[in-house]
Amino acid sequence: MSPSQQRRFRYDVFISYSHRNQEWVRGWLVPQLKDAGLRVCIDHESFEPGAPSITEMERAVLQSRKTVLVLTPEYLQSAWAEFENILVQTIDPAARDRRLIPVLFIPCTLPLRIGSLTYIDFTRSAEHEENIERLITTLRRRLAPRRKPQVATTINLSFEVPTGAMSLDSPFYIEREYDRVIQQQVMRAGSTTLVEGARQMGKSSLLARALTYARAQQSMIDADNAESGPFADHLEHYRGRLIAAPELQQAMRQVLRNGNCPTFEVFLQLRALGLVMGSDHRAATPKCRLYAAYFQRVLL
């Protein structure tokens, strides 16, 4: 039942019953519901004089948020057949909205159409007070509005080639305890930090972030004396890698001079080493200022 449907109801409950049981319905049930603040629709008060009863009954069902059936043998013999036709046409027969509430006043065999519904038992007078509270609570309860199906949202993420250091703004980088440790290490004067680990474990990404942190903390790195600084072993290691691979050494020189690589394949190799960054070989730059300053001095 949608919120707009709930707002348009004139009554909270329509009482469908047999006039043979009107003494209990009108004299006890209806006053209890009204005292609880519920808007009650009942034939002798709400039906238009002179109008066909079947028409008024249909209007009552449509204008009421809930419908209570007072079930007795008399009701099933007289009023039920008339109400059953309305039930098929207007009210929810599958009880998805729980608009139909059976109230058993006198024991009887229930029709199949409502026999599967849970009824409130008023056959024992000693339990009337308890069960009227249950009925009032049920009539006051409003179903939560049905959720609209969620529309899937597509987010376009540019996936990086899974080699080398991740960019500093990569959404895929996960900070670890080692990030905090290396930040402390790079700020220690005169110390050398050795980062060891298997391939593709994030060493280059870790180091790139450590350098960024050091620069943010105004750590002074003298590229002219890099051989004796805290990153001397690190820089010497990469220099040896380039000397051992003349093609990569030449490509690194081209990056320093022109800002690009000879081929995409060579670019990927340099980026896998963590020496350059960029989207492809046409726009490649050194990974950090330390690399740019150091390799300009030793390669050019």
C-alpha cells in the first residue's frame, strides 16, 4: 500500500457484519474502536439512505484502510456471499497489504477465501479486553512503503596496469602498518631504510608515498650528494639496473630529455621498475623529483 493510498482513505476501518449480531457489534465493538480514536465506517451511520447496499458496501471498502469481517454462522449465511463479490473486485485477495482482518465472534466453518488468514478470536468473553487491544493495534499499524527497485549505478574507474608503483591518488592503494613505519624512518637523519619483499607486493608504491611524505614534512634531500644520503643504496640499485639494460637506460634518457619513451613496451618496463609515471609512452615523466635530479646527473 503506497503512502498516497494511505492518505486518501476516509476511514480507518469498515465493519462488515450480520444484523443478527448488531447488539455486540454496535453496542460493544464499535464504541471500543471509536474510543481508541479510529474512524469507523458502519452501515447504519455511513451508508447513504436509499442507495443500493452492494454499492455502499463497495464504497466503504474502497474508502477504508482496513476491513473487519465479524464472522458468525449468520454472517456467512447472509452477508458473506454479497461481500465475497466485492472482495474479488476491490480488496487485495492475496492479503499482501493486509487490509482484510477476520474477527471470529461465534465459532463457524470459515470459507476457503479467508480460511488461510489469521483471525482474532472473540469467542471467549474473558479474552475480549486482551483481543480488542490486539485488534486496535493491528488497525493502527501502517505497512512500511514498498521500496522501489534500486537502479544500478555505473562508476567508470580507470584501472591501472598492475605493474610498478600505484599512483599517489590511486583508489586501489591500501595503507598498511608499514606506511607508518617508513614515514618514521625517512625522517630519521643519517639512517638508511632497506625495503625488502617479493615482487608485486607494493614496495615501489610504499617508497613513493614515503618520499611524498618526506617532502611534505620539508625533508631536504640533496640530489648532488645522493650517493651518501639516506636513499643512496636505493638509487644505486636502480642505476645498476639501467646500466645492465642499455635499452632501458637509453629510454630513461629520452624521458629526462623529451618527456616520452621510444615504445609502449619500454615504457611499461620502466613503470614496472617504479622509475617513471604516465598513462602511456607518449607522456612519461620520472616518478619523483629525487629520481629526476639524480638520473639527470648520472645519465645525461
